[in-house]
Amino acid sequence: MSEQLEWRPGSFTKNFSWGNQRLGLRQLHEIIRIGFDDVMADVPRDEFRAKVRETGRPDYIPINFFLFNRTVDRTDYLVADELVFQALTEPHSSRFDKLALFTFNFSYAGNWKGAKAYQRRPALWSTEYIKERVSREFNWNAALVSADDIERFVASDSRYTGKTVRKLATNLNYLYKLGRLFEFGAGQVERWWVDALFLAMDRLIADRRLDDIVPPEAQYASLLSRSDFVRISGKRSLEKDLAVKHLVTLYTACGGVSRFSDDAVKSRQALQLPDVEWLIANDFRPQGALHPTNPHILKSIPRACAMLARYAGFDVIDADELANFDAAEFVRRHTREALARLRAKNIKPRMSADELMKMTREK
């Protein structure tokens, strides 16, 4: 569908007043919290707009380019998905900024009454620029990105139908700086990238449901692989490729978008873990799901999903450890603990380090 839609700038060429570059996308973070009233539940689009209007801030960029829209019983809603979850459960940070920029570039905004066809994928000009220029030609060297280069790229494509390109190019270039595009070039798995995978799954499934298509869980991995996720979420690496399988398993085990519904999680646990009592403690902060093969595969999840995460092969860490998690220290601590367990069982190596190195060199 993306190849057939027109590229139109829409309201993106208007001045959103993001503020100083050092603040990143804090304005977006704050508007999401205000519009959702710090409640992790879908909110009527009109109510969201009314709350934001009281602050004197414009709302068209967040609701038309970053959030996901859907209509239920003739009422337009903004959907509480991974982007909203991160805004409501975490303070503003560069991690949020990168997730938000990915969300913009992924460009799935849903549908609402009166929306034009192109508004369902409103920023395809940015999606294609990231795929063709930043990823394929620049190999994620964001230093080569400029307003001039964006302008040339967009203006040369017949799909672009806007009257002007310059304002779009300068606004987009500034958004890339706010969202820290220059940090997307790391091949290592990072927490924002893990969040982005969950966001991508949320949006892909929600977009198909607009057409009354409900993808079965068995197709989640192929749904993600056919999307633009890998090409726009930063430099590809073997570590990321291996992490995808684990994260799709976790996403599926937690129930996809239903992970934000306690009742839905309770029902899922009753089916998958019938012998485990479903429990939510008084601490409702998100927990961490950590894959034992790689401490960088760390995902914040609703507390109710903790048992489901264990069922998917993840370790679960509490909110305090999640907030202060250090991957290097985690590895050191678990290495020490593993060595202590070996010593307690009187298990000792049969060769010295020098002997092992000699054998390695000989091979």
C-alpha cells in the first residue's frame, strides 16, 4: 500500500514549536501524558484534543503523525500502545526520543472520521528517505543528512504532491536531530530498539484490524519481517537478528496489545499457566523481562505480564532493578554467582588457562 499512496506533507509543514534541541521530544512526551490523563487506556480523540488545547499547545502533529487512531461505534479514539506506555511509565529521556522518532518514521497513524487515504501512512516521505538514503546509501551515517539532501530526495519523487518541499525538509531535519537519529547507527541491541519492536507489532496489527483482518499469532514474526522495521530501526546486526525471535516470542506470550489489560492477561495466564496463581502486588510499576542469552534484550512490561514472560523463557527483574539496570554489572554478578555454584559443587577445571590458550592457538 505504501508504494501507491501519495506523499503529502499535511500539517507537518506547520510550526509545532518543539523548543530547544537539547530538550529532544519532551513536548511530545508531555502532551501524551496530558492527553491520556496518565491513564493507560484508549481515549476519545476529541477529549485528547480538548485537554491539550487547554495548555495552549497545538495537537495536530502528535495525533496525526505519532499516535494511532481508530474509530469504534462512530467515535474516534487514540490508541494506548507501546509509545503511550513508555510516555506514561517512564520520565522523558533520549530513549523515548528515539522510540518516538522510529514511530514517526514507521508511519502508521490509523484512521478517523474525515481522514484522507494518505493520512493512514502520513510520513512515507520520511520512511522512504530513511530506507533509501540513511540506511542503504549512508549506512546510517547521520552526519550526511541535511535539509538540502532531504529536499532533493523528496522533490525528485513523483509520489510527492505538496506545493513546497523546503519547509518539510527543514522541519524533518530538525526532527531527526531532536529524535537523535545520529544514535541509530549502533548495531548493538538497545532498550529503545526493543521498545520499537513492540511498537511496530502494535501498529502492524492495529493497522490490519482497520480492514477487519486479525493476524494469527503464528504469523507475527512474518508480519514483522515483511514490514519496514529492520530497515528503519537502525543498523542491522546479527545480535539484533537473533533478538527479534526472542522478542516476538515475548510479545506473543504477553498477549500483544492486550498486555495492557489486566483482565486479558489474567485470562491468558489461566489458559497457559493453570497451576500458577495470578497475582498483582501493590507495586504496579512495570517489571523487566530479561532474556538469559543477552542482557541487552531487556523489555519493560506491565507487572501483570511477569509470569507470562517467564513462560516465554525470560527472567523477570523488579522495578527498582529495572530502573538502575547495568548490563555489564549484571554479567559480572551472574558470572561470580555461577563460579560460586561450581565451587560449592567442587567442580574444578581440568586444564589451566595456559593449556587452553595453547590448544586454541594450535587449532
